[in-house]
Amino acid sequence: MNNQPIHVAIAILYQKNKFLMQLRDNIPGILYPGYWALFGGHIEPGETPEVAVKREILEEIGYILPSFVEFGCYPDERVVRHVFHAPLLVELNQLVLNEGWDMGLLTLENIHQGNCYSQNAGEVRPLGNVHQRIMLDFIDKKQQP
């Protein structure tokens, strides 16, 4: 078994002051089951993070990314997260959730509190720690002149 971390490409999709996040399936064996997280996924062999993020967003919500920008890289011992950001230029009801339990536009308050109510789950669910940290970093950077 190799102990190399897996590489994923994820996207911060924003609309005004809200951020599109996915409520991950509540199944054992996946990272952050039942937590709010950013959309995205594994980088396939031979793919660049840029190609992977476009493919994953299209697969997961049927959204074709407009021009997007690299935000940063968040490595830990298990996962190296390549983070991009782009505007969400369509309404929520124009997206198709193909993966996950729910999706929603989270407010700054949700992100600072670290949780958000899910219609599908029927309860408040937490944000994944690393996803919350990425979002807070992004919000901080956006607010700097």
C-alpha cells in the first residue's frame, strides 16, 4: 500500500456573498461523511488540476466552469487539495446534483459558524474542518484591498 497522498481539485463557487457547497453523502468510508464540503474530486492520472476541476464540477453539478483562478494548495498527510475559485453564474435550480446528499449556497455566517441547515438532511450539518479553513482564507483574502 503506498502512502502517497491523493490529489484532488476542488472549486470555491461564489455568488454575491454566498458560496456553493456540497453536503457529502453520509456513508462510512469516505472523507467527511455528512459534512458540507467544496465540490470537486480526484485528479485522474495524466490530468492537470485545471482539467480535473472542470471535469469534476461538470460531473457533480452539470456546471461548465467559466474562467477560474487558482487559489492555493492545501496539503496534508492524506490529501493534497488544489483549490480554484470561480463565479457561479446560474441559479441553484439550474444545477443538477449528481453526487452528494444536498447542495446549498452558504452564507458568510454559516461558514464562520461552521455549520448550515440542509433541506435534504432535515438538520443542521457541520462543515468539514479543512473546507471551513479554505473558505475562511478565501473570504479573508477577498476582503483585503
